[in-house]
Amino acid sequence: MPLANLFLDLNSQAAAGVCREANGTAPVAGSCDAYIECKNGVAEEKLCPDGLLYNEKSTGYPCSYPIDVECTQPQARLQAAQPTDECPHQFGYYRMGDASHCGQFMNCAAGRGFVFDCPEGLAWNPATYKCDWPDQVEDCDAEAFLGFRCPPLAPKSELLGEQEQDYTFHPSQENCQVYFICIEGRPRRISCGEDQAFNQELNQCDDIDNVPNCSNDIRAKGAEIKAARASAAAGRRKLN
């Protein structure tokens, strides 16, 4: 039998509820969230929970989030959504807020929504299911989200040649331990360590004692942290 006909025959068998192997799973023709499960040669058609899709490549539980599945079934159908008061589907990840509030997301599990915050300065990226730089998130307004507007880039000059950098550094006006990098006109928020601050001459984080524009409170906190680290290091040396 030609190979193409063999695949067609196997797919039709799966769709008819006939097992390819004694144990395992197979797709259902025309569906992205239904599958055939075979146990000891007995076939049973099953449906993934609402919000998940059948993952033919999975070696464990056969249902996965849509981001992990390539459903190439022609005219594929999905079960009707089963929304709750908290979630649009029983399972899934969903961003909270609008384009200027991109830092929260909800994990829906069995219809219950659990809200999480991305680390400060990062936004939820629905394309990757990860917290990401806001300028990398298509529907996030990075400037509104971070509260910082990048200054316009200097126009390129034929006399001066190409600009050396397509990114610029800018200190936060509110916190000496924070600065912004503008990349192609969109900002990223960077935080220094607790005993460091942004040095505008170096365009990087530096020892807080080398940055004169920090407040007394921030300096005092930095000094406490450095003293505590020095004490801990001295204690380890005594033990050794």
C-alpha cells in the first residue's frame, strides 16, 4: 500500500474508533480537542478539558495549552466554551487589564481564576505565556505601563554617519536605583541591586556610594545591607 494511503487508512481507523496500537492516543479527524484513547486494544473517544487541545506529541497527559499544540486539522472544530464568573474557559492563561496595565495575568484551572503579578517592570506576554519586557508585548503600551516616555532619537546625519547606538539610557526621576533603557523608542525598566544605584557617567549600576543623587534613606538602607553582607562573610570565614 502506498505510504500516503497508509496514513489515510490509519487516520480513518482512528476516526472510526479503531486502535492503531494496543495502548496510546490518536487524533480525531476534524477536531483539535478530541482524541482516541486506546487501552488494551479498546478505543474510546475523549475530549480535552475546555481551553486545552489534544497534543499528539505528548508522552504523558495528552492535553496541552494551545501555545504548545499545532492543530493542522482542516476546518477543525472545538467544543463550546464553558465560561465561569472568573474565567472565559475552564483552563488557560489570560492577561488582566488593558494596554496600560499589562503586568498581571490569570491562570484558570477548572474554572477558577488565580491572579499573578509579573516582576516589576515586566508585562505578561500571551504569545509566549511568560512575563516579558513590555516593548516585546504586542498589545502593551510600554510607555503608559512604565510611566516613562522615551525622548525622540536624534535625527541621523549624513555628515555624522550612522548613530552609534539605537538605544539610550535614562535615570528615573523618582528612584536613583532605577533607570530606563529606550530601545527603538520604547522603554525598559531596570532595577539595580539594593546596595547599588544608577551611575549616569557609566550608564550602569554602581556602588551606591559612587552615586551622589540618592536620598539619605536609600543610602542608609544600602549601608545596612552592605554591613550585613560583610558580617555574614566574616562569619563564614571564621567557620572555615
